[in-house]
Amino acid sequence: MGTSLTPELWRLFAVLLVAAIGVTVVLTAAFDALAVRLLCRRAHKPPTPMPYRPEHARYRPSVPS
């Protein structure tokens, strides 16, 4: 039981192939735009400030052994 490769089958195959390519291109563009938006949002985030450390906490006295 075989199928014949009729022109109608090739037409349907071409339509489905073009539709699959179109969906792939659209989804890829959407995900790329989302990734760029997330990267830009992360890049524009202000850096977190360093916690305040008093001047005398920089040097600790040595502990005798």
C-alpha cells in the first residue's frame, strides 16, 4: 500500500514547509527581542552601593600567639 506523489501532495508539503519556516522565523525574532530587552534591563541597573565601613575597621591589630 503505497502513496503516489501527486501534485496535490507536493503543494500541501510546500504550504506546510513555508508555514513552519514562517513560524520559526517569527518565534526566533520574538525570543531574540526578549533576550535583548532582558540584557538591556540588566545592564541599566544601578550598581549596588558598598556597605559603609568605618575608617578604623580597615586595620586590625595583630593577635599575640
